Amino acid sequence: MTEVQLLDPRDVPARKKPQRAAVRAVTDGLIFATFIWIISLARYDFALAAPNYPGIAICSAIAFLTVVVAGSWQTYRGRYPKESADELVAIGGMVAVACGIMYLLNAFQPGRPLVPMSTPVSAAAMTVVTIGVINWTRSTMRYRQRGKSGHAKSALIVGAGAHGMLALRVIRDDPREEYVAAGMLDDDPGKRHLRADGVRVLGSLGDVSRAIERTGAQTLIIAIPTIDPGKLDRLMKASAEANVDVKVLPEFDATDIRHREVSSTSAIALRPGSFRSVELDDLIGRQPIHTDIESISSYLDGRTVLVTGAGGSIGSFLCSQISRFAPGRLVMTDRDESGLHATQLVLDGAAPLTSDNLILGDLRDRSFVQALFDEVRPDIVFHAAALKHLTFLERFPDEAIKTNVGASLALLEAARDVGVERFVHISTDKAADPTSVLGATKLITERVVASMAAETGRNFISVRFGNVLGSRGSVLGTFVTQVSAGGPVTVTAPGAKRYFMTAAEACELVLQAGAIGRPGESLVLDMGDLVSIEDLAKRVIALSGRTGVEIVYTGLRPGEKLLEQRLGSDEVDVRPSHPLITQVPIEPIDVGTIRELLSMTEARASEDQRRHLRAELREMLCSTVRERPARDLA
């Protein structure tokens, strides 16, 4: 588990003591009163006999008392951040009230006003400007003193956009005074001469080494939401050469903090001035997807939801996300008791395993599946249970067929019989023109889902996505383990590329699919550009700080592709409902043919039988109206 840093009492701004508020109120009141005198006398060119001294004294007293009373009890008592623009606006309101009182008194002095009518407004304007300048000067001097103290680390901010400004503000407002900004870097030519709070843009990201040397920066703070992995590589390399720490401005919201599963690849920092370290997710450099929360919540609200494979990486995270939308009942099933224990621990903070919503069982047992649906009678099913390790399934295709196809068919038939409204089958990008047993079984299941959708007319759909960061068996997790052990890091081939996404994205896509998917479709996320496995391995090694870790090429294993793909060669990229989600109509398959395939797997398969099963899978994939090209699964 990642360490979750809770708010330190020192990070919470204490409510200003009454005496401090009174001191500030008296000081600002004296400033206002002094300007009343100065501007009134200046109005008469400082001719001592001309002014109405009693009137000036009354108005200055009004100015002083208004600021003292209102400031002591309202403005300076912690209602606004100290020395902020909001506080300055509130001060402007106080002096405006004082001006109003003076004008009312002048109205009762038609012969000779207490002060000239322009005096209160001029004095108020000068007061606000003077207090603003004093606050700015005090803040700037205090910030500069932080840099000279030797306690704060000099930081170079990468990014001068909105996030860069936020990072600068976080640094300045940090009560721990952990950093002091020495400069910023940005590739935007329009920001070449930008200066914010006295901090200048020193050049582009390519000038990082020179900027570090020039400023003596001890920390590099990346304040770009989704930085290109290549640029991140260069920044990491330059920082390593200069022995400079690299930190990242975190992005999170309250919903994310309350509900997301905290994994080894993520961190939550909840205190001012806290910048997280570079994490594995940053190595991918993808722009996260955004879903339609309203449509998601509307179809889950109050419904009975069943999640299969709830103890797995995706299933567990999916349960966490579904629980956000107030389902009437969330039922979780898996054959892995430890996985269910971990999922309940994430959801409830405790795992007594006594809940009726946790059901232990094997989906390959049709009697269990039937009993499960008869008891739960779900409205919505998310089918995340599957075997997914490509190499294992090449060796044991019969096991792949039993789980990925047989169990799915049993679930679909039970869902049909009890009237399930929506069934979302979680597939894989390997189902696009499959060359592996894993991809073949998943594509066949997509077609079974399409057949059941055609039979029932209900929203039975599939969802495809690529490698999920942090999931069990993810290549990224494998690299981390190998690097921690000192290497070597195994890469299939120099040109191998894969799609990657975060667990949050994968689950949001699954939930969104349930909202927008049409019966029989497969929904495919636009996962950005393919990521080089070799480059990813190098980034993991660089992030670890270890030296001498070798990369070893193992060659493509049976069934593996050099380049993964989102869509099959005969599938069209059409996105009618969401700009990042392709909706692909899937050709149904004869369920009777599937039953024949399943009957071949009832006994433990020999090697000859496994070869026959692979051949059957290949033939089955070719038996569509569109004559899908045969793929070598043997």
C-alpha cells in the first residue's frame, strides 16, 4: 500500500488570534486616517488657515474606527487568506463603508462640508493601493528570505501554464517552506519573457541542464498534466546527471481520493507543498479519458449489480467505481477467496467475509452459475472473470476455452433466463485479428455476446482495452520486479509495441460502455499511441536509479504480435457516442458450434487434442459472413 500522508496540524492555517487581527486593523486604520488628513490638506495647498480642521478630525476618526471595528471582527479574523486579493477586496469594502458615512455627514453640512467631497474617495483609493503594496512587499521579502535561509530547496518548475502557476502558488503558500522557486521552463515561445511572482521563464525544456547549472536548483518540479514520455526521459536524464530530485505536481479530486484503489503505482498527497515522486503511470504519458458521469449514475442507481472476477485487478477496481453510484445491491463473486477478501477490505475498510454480497464459487460450474443468478437476480452484470496470460493459454487452450468461452456462455444463458437488462463482457485488444488462443477465445466470446444480444434484444455488449497499469501480470509490474532484483529485464523484441491504460480508465470505459453501448457491439477505447516495450523498460530502469541493469530480448512467444492493434482488419472506426470510444458491431456466432467446441474440452486434453483445439479455434474465427482471414493459432 502507498503511504497516505494526512494533514499535519501545522499545515492547517490557525484562526488568527484576536490581538493580531487588532494590530492589523489599527495599522490599516491609521493609514486610512492619515490619508484623510494628507489629501484634505493638499486640497488647500497646505494653507494652514483654510481647512476645516474639526471636520477633517471627524472624518479621520470615522475612517480609523470603521477599519478597526470591521477589521478586528471580520476582515482580519481568518475570513480570507492573509495578504490575498480576496482580503484586499474586503478592505476596499471597509473603506467604502467609511466613505459612505462621511458623505452622509457632509449632506448635513450644506454650508461648509467636513471635508471636500473628493477627499474620501481619493483617500480610500490610496489606502487600498498602499495596503496592497505593503502586503506584496512583505510577502515578497518573506519569500526571498526563505531562499536565503538554506532550509528551503531551490526548485525549477517545468511548465509555465495553468499547472505551472498552480505549482508556483503551492510553493509560495506552503507553511512548511519546503521549496523556493528559482525559475520556470516552457516550450511555448509566447511565454519566453513571462515573469510571475518574480519568477522568470528561463528557457525551453531543452535548456534544463543549463537552467539547473545557472540557478543551482536542487529539485525539478514537473507541472505539465500529461508530459510526453520522450521529454520526460530527457528531463530524468538531465536531472540524474546533475544529481537533482524530480517531483510531479499531483492531480486528484475528492472523488478520486475517496474511492480509488490505492496501488503501488499511485500516491495521494494531501498536504500543501507536497509534490509526489515520478510514478510508473507517468512513464506512459497518456491523456486520461473522461466519461459522462451522469449517464453512468443513471443506469446504476438503485439497481442490483453483479461483478464476476471481483477479486481480480480489474474486477476489484470496478467494484470500487460502481459503489460510487449508489447501486441498490453490489454482488461480487470470484473463486479466489483472497481476492474477495482484498476487495472487501478496499470497499469497507474491513473484511469479515460475512456479507451476503460476497459469493465464492467457480463460474465453470454451470449449476453454481444457475444458483447464483436465481438467488441474486441481477439487473446488470459486469463479467470480468477470465484467464488472461497469453503464454499459459497457448500451452493449455482447453483451459482457456472452458473459462473464457464456456463460463461466459453459462453466464449469458443465465442472464437471458432471469431477464438481465445489461451484460458487459470485458474483452481485450488481442481479440482484434487474434493470433493467440487468448485473443481467439475472447473474440469468440464477443460473438457469443452478440448472438445473445440478437436473441434477446437487450444491451449485451463487450469492451476491449489494452494492458492495464498495476494489474496482475502487467508488463510494467514485471519490469519493476525484475529491476528490483537487479535484472535482467526481459523484452520480447526491439520493435514490440503495446497499448497501455490505467485501471481507472479501464473501469470508466467499462461503466461508460454500459451507458452508451448498443446490443451486440464491442466498444474499444482510443488508447493513444502504441508504446515501445523497449523504451518502457529503459524508463523503468532510469526511474529506479539503478545502474548496470541489462535488457535481454527473448523473441516473440507463440501467439504474440509485434504490434498490438485496437481493431480488426475488417472493423471500421466509428465513434457515434463518445469521441474516444469506437463502437464495433460484432458478427454473431452459432451457439451450437460453441457447444461442440466445449464438449471437446470436457476431459483433460492431450497435446494432440490441444493442437486440434487450436485448429478448431482458427476455423471458427474464419466462419463469418465476412470471411475473416485465417490466423495461425497452431
